[in-house]
Amino acid sequence: MGSISETAHYDAIVVGGGFGGIYSVHKLRKFKFSCHLFERGNGLGGAWHWNCYPGARVDSNVPIYQFTDDDTWDQWDWSQRYPGQKELKAYFGHVDHVWDISKDTTYNAEVRKASWDPVMKQWKVEYVSTIDEETTGRVTGRFLLYCTGLNAQPWMPDFKGLDTYQGFLTHTSRWPQQGLDVKGKNVGIIGTGASGVQAIQEIGPQVGKLTVFQRTPNTALPMDQQHYDKKFNDSMKEELHPLFAKTRTTWSGFLYQWRDELTKDVTPAERERFYEQQWKKGGFEFWVGNFKDIAIDQEANDYAYAFWRRKVHERVKDPRKAELLAPKTQIHPLGTRRPCLETTFYEVFNQDNVDIVDLRANKIADITEKGVRLVDGSEYDVDILILATGFDSNTGCITNVDHRGVDKTTNIKARWAQGVWTNLGMASSGYPNCFYIYGPQSPAAFVNAATLVEVQVDWLVDVLRHMRRQGLTIIEATPEQEAKWREEVLAVGNGALFPKADGWYYGANIPGKAREPLNYMAGLPIYRERLAFASPAQGYGGFRVE
Ligand code: N01
């Protein structure tokens, strides 16, 4: 890369090299749109490039957690039902080998600025090298696609004294790519979201001592990991087409649905039998395969929570630890924050070298040179401090860019300061020719990533092809439709139990962020209907085109 200069022009500029960016480049090129991808990491995979902490593993199962094009899966075998980070990274390498995404990618390049040029009707995009801040570049594109992911902008709380800590400090999603030796070390970890749970169960048996600083317990569910051999992969491939088709028809893009009955419609014995059955199936079956009222009725949710709590208490020997991990009184309804999938998380707390500290009873006062100090004055010295503190989810990677549309005085961060405004979670008024894939106000957090990305990109590339045929050059969400979509997103989320939980689903994990549902929770089939309304065949409903 060199310094800023007017350089290349593309039909589309794509930001982010995960599922969304890769599939966008593939589809755009297939229909002869020129495009270029900018990725801040030095490889493809998005979340699976960055999240290389011990135990990092996907919570959506294969075979549906992959692209559906035959050429990507024909020569690829999975070793596990829920593959780990290394395997997923290798998968993206395989996809690159098949589709040659790297040919049109600039790595180690973070897009920092994007502005709409109304005269040239194009986006000017500026990027900075992540290796050498002095090296910058600029390109232009008719269209701009943010494929920046759901959880990709790490969130580091502003702990007092954090910069004075002398040990090794890392955020889970910035774990050293070359690895970190934790064996025998005294380790502290703050946070028990999915990243924390996975790291804890993996490093607990390796470290000398592990102190888990927990503010909110995770309602973790059993993963039911399974190993897949060649024979299994071969037989799985015979079934793939109908399975992929089914993912388009379920609420979550998984192969199962909510049970179409209310919890109270069945006898207590049937409820118990069904809970056991869903529990044994593993994955999110106990959540989005549960009675359909678990997400909307507190009493129904209480039954499920009580079952979950009993299961945890059966596995954790120390009653103090068990009560902290699964308290009698719910802190939030089960499923209103993302449950993590675990394998040995609860057993790890039976080890003498693993302890849990309750940050609700005793908050973090500051970080000292040696470790963590709580408000009661107790101190925990650690060699390694892991921040498993999550992400500025949904919006963070977009607002991180100085992104300016028609109104040059306001960037997207300011525009969204009081809440997110999009049509379909895919575009905002005032930002012509710019789209978000897997973005805020889409069903992203609730739908299998590979499924939703393909649905959205297929829709978008179809739109762009029609526009090209009709000689149209501009597409922009209308303010009216944007307002309607926002209302629908908020109504669906707030109509369920979700508002009872503070977490990233509501932006509540980031101080000062507007507290509102950040994703569309009505499920994939309804979302697809809404997308169809905006298709060229329906006159681009909700979009202005010219
Ligand atoms: O982040 P989180 P995550 N003081 O926001 C705590 C995806 N993902 O990285 O809950 C003390 O869930 C915070 O406490 P609290 C997946 O979708 C997927 O774990 O706010 N604690 C919480 O415990 C996942 O849901 C995979 O009270 C503080 C934790 O940090 C999403 O990413 C793997 C604190 C943050 O949990 C995010 O997961 C990994 C503070 N000041 C991630 N600030 C898989 O596919 C925050 N915390 C499996």
C-alpha cells in the first residue's frame, strides 16, 4: 500500500472478510460486477480469524454452518459437529482456494472513512494499514457493502488502572495469533459470555490457578459435540440440498423450530419429558426448539429456567459455586441473552484451582499493577488477565468508520446515537448505494450466519442486476420505510421477554449506547417476506431508485 491517492474504482467496495464479505465478492464477481474487499486482519474468516483464544468454537452446527454452493462443500469434510476456530479458519482457506477471494482483497487494511460523492454518485473510501498507520489508500465505488459482522468490534471496559497492569493483558478476540502459553500460570478472566465460557472450560485444566470474575451467569446449554468421519461426511453430502432448503424456512435458519404449543398446554410429565429430550439433543434445541412461549411468557420461561438450574446444580459440587453459576432467582429470562454452548464448563468449577468471584456482590474497583482489586479491598494477583468482555455488537464496526452520506455534517455514529435507523437492516436513508450485510436491525443474532448472509446477498445482487439492466444508478432507503422498519423491529423485540435482560442484544453492554432491540426477532421466514416486498419485482418497495 502507498499513501492516499485517487486510485482504483469498482462497482462495489466490500468491507470485511467473513461469511458476508466472502459471499458478496463471490456473487458480485459471478455477475460481472467489479469489486474489492478490504479486511483488517491478515486472513479471511472474520470472527474466525480474530477469535483464536483457547476453546473458540462455533455455536451453530455443521453442515448448515457453511456456504451452500456445491463447489465449496464438495471437497471439504468436517471433523466435528461444532468445529473449532482452527478448523473454521482452514475452511475459509479452502473457500479461498475454490473461489480465490484473495485475488480481490487487500489485507491488513482497516476502512476508516467513507463518504458519498453526490456529483460522481459514488463512495470514496479511505483505509489505513493495520501494520503501519502511515500507510493509507483511497478507492471509489458505486456501491459500498459493510460486511463487518455482528460481534467484531471488541469492547474493553474502561477499568480504572487498566494501563498500569504489568502482567499479560488480552481481550479474547485479540488473543495472540501465535498462541499464548497458559500452562501453570495464574490467570484471571473477566466475563462469562460465550467467549468467557469457552476459554474457561479450555484453560481451567491447564492453568495453575484460574479466577473467574462473573457479573452475570451464562445460561449455558449442552453442546453435544460429535465427531464426524469420512463416511459420515459422505452420507451428509447426499442430504445437503434439502437441508439447505430447510434452513430458509425456519425461524433461526437451523433445522428445528419452536414447538408449536404453549408450555401450559401440556402436562407437567410431558413438559419434563420434552425438556429432557431437547436437552439431550444439545445445541440450541432447549432454547429455539422449546415451547414457543418460552420467549414471551415469564411463567413458561420460569419452568425452563428451573429445569436448566437443576441440571447445573447436578454437575457442580460446591453449593456456593453452583448457586453463583445458576442462582435460584433468574437474573434475566433464559434465552433473552445469548446462551453459550458448553461441554465441560460446569465440571471445571469442581477443580480446586478454579474459583469464581461474584462481581454483583463485590464490584471491580480497579486494576492494579498485579491484578484485580475489588471494592471490598480484596486483591487477586494474576500473571495473565483475560478480558472476555464482549463487543460493541451490531453497530460497532460501522460506527467505527467516519461514514458520511448525503448530509456531510453528520456521520453514522452521530445519526445512530439515539438508536439505529435502517430499512430491513440493510440500508439507511441518506446513505445511497450503501448496504449492510448481517447488520443491525436484521435478524443476524438469531439466524444461522451462513444462511442469513446468503439470503441477504442473493437479494442484493439480484437488485443490483435489475438496476443495471434498467439503467438505474442510485438506490436509497426511504425515510418513511425506515421509520416503519424501526417500529417493527422495536415492537417485535419489546413484545417478548427480551427487554428484561441487559446485554448486547439490546446494546445494554456498552455505556451510553441506546437501549433497544438491535436485531429483528420475528424470524427468517417473515424477514424473507419483507425482503421480497423490496425486490425489483415488487417495485423496490421501501427504496427510492433512479
Ligand atoms: O461477549 P458477551 P462474548 N465488569 O457480551 C462481562 C458471539 N460469540 O464475547 O453479562 C465486569 O456475551 C459481561 O458481564 P454482564 C456470541 O454470539 C460466539 O462472550 O454484562 N464484567 C459478560 O459476562 C456471543 O454471544 C462464539 O454482567 C463485564 C461478558 O463480559 C457474542 O459473540 C464465541 C464488564 C461479555 O459477554 C458475545 O460473546 C464467542 C465489566 N465492566 C463469541 N463488561 C461462538 O460461536 C463486560 N463484562 C460459540
